[in-house]
Amino acid sequence: MTTLPVIIKADGTNEIFNQELLTRSLERSGAGELTAKQIAETITNTVAPGTSSKEIYTRAFSLLRREARPVAARYALRRALLELGPTGHPFEDFISHLYRTEGWQVETRKIIKGKCVSHEVDFYASNKEQNEFLAAELKYHNDSGYKTDLKVALYVKSRFDDIFACDESVRSCPIDRGILVTNTKFTSEAIAYSECSGVELLGWGYPANNNLFIRMSRAKVYPITTLTGLSRAEKFLLIERGVIAVDEIMKNRRALDILHLSSERVGELLAEADSLLAF
């Protein structure tokens, strides 16, 4: 019986390499069944004990990119979110853009009165058609191994409890829900607490049927860092100028002027963006 190698995850823990999980991850990104299996088998044959999950991801991304850039870009979405940093403001702007695309009206960094003190929430969103109003606390991390933990969930719950305790006639805006949003995963304790206490969570992989990956894919809203044809410096320059999402350069192609690219490169980037959004 073949002994599977033990690899090192992003959080530093050890895990037995699972070829099937890699195959499913590739398929979830849009790779065909045959392509996903071939890439997973190729990587499996080269994985040695002590290989990091980052090395495996890099190999898979490289092989996938040769097959189809849009699929490779979707496979790299989690990494693309990590590249929005180092501060959390671009992530806040990206999540706001996602919600607006989904039909919400969004205000960022809004002051809302609580029973005891006033609170600045990262964004406040209203959907008049659905008669829904929500406030969100965003926690951004650029470390792939970091997990948003119980302490954060407790902190967010206490803030929203104070807001909900405030008399609606005193509070400046209605709120039905409070959400904790992160680009990382949650610890099992944070999830257990949220399910018990009513704190709504949105993160990478949670909730299972409506997580951040699913919502981004459904709305076709991807961070500008998703584009494989941009250098790291070019991505940062666009982010500094407020260009956060791929669909923004399709709606306003002049947004790329700041990069002073050749017409050929502009055409390549727009073609990649178009293929990604049409996928």
C-alpha cells in the first residue's frame, strides 16, 4: 500500500496529502474533469514529505495557466484577495463593490449610534426591494495561514448587540442583520459560536452554500489582482487609484492608462478580463 506524504499547510500544521481534494479544487475553479485529474496526478507524482501547500498551489496554478488562464485565475482567487493588502481598505472597497453588484446600496465607514456608545461600521447596506438593512464588520488578513477566531466573533457580537439595543427612534438607520466578513477561513470555535449566538459569518469557504468564493463567482466580481497578465507593481498602482475589480476596467478601459502599457498589452489584459467574466 502506497504511503501518502505529509505536507505542511499554510497555518503550519501537518496534513496527509489528498489528491482527491486537489482534483475537486481544480474542478471547482472550472477545470474540466480530465484536465483536473491530469494536473492532480502530475503533482501527486512530485509531492515529497514536507512539501508546503503553497508549493503545491504554485505548481497547480502554473500547470492550469498553460491550459486556460481564466480557470487559473479563478483557482487563484484566494491568493488574489491576499494581494489586495497590506491594509484592509481595498478589501472593504471590494466587498462594497460585490454587494452593490448584488443590488445593495452601500455606505462605507458609517457611524451608527448604539445604546452605550456610537460605532463606526465598515459598511452599511440597504436593499429597498427586499426591505433588508445590514451592517458589516470586515477583517482583512494577508496571511494565508491566518484564521479569524472566536475573539473576533465575540468582539463583533458585542458591538452589534449594543447597536441593536439602541432604540430605533434614536438610531439614525434601520438594521436587521450584523455580519462579520473576512477573506480568510474561520476557526471551528468561531463558527460554533456564531451558529449558537446568531452572528452571521461570511468568509472563504463559509457558509458552505453561499461563501465568498461562490458569491464572487456568481456575481462575476473578481479583485483586479486576479488578472495573471498584471505584474505585482501594476496591481498595486491600480489599487492605489481605486481600481479594485476586474469588471471596472471592462466598463472603463481608460482606467488602465495609468500603467502606460502598449496597445498590445492592453488588448491582452482586456481579453483575459473578458474571458474571466464570461466564464
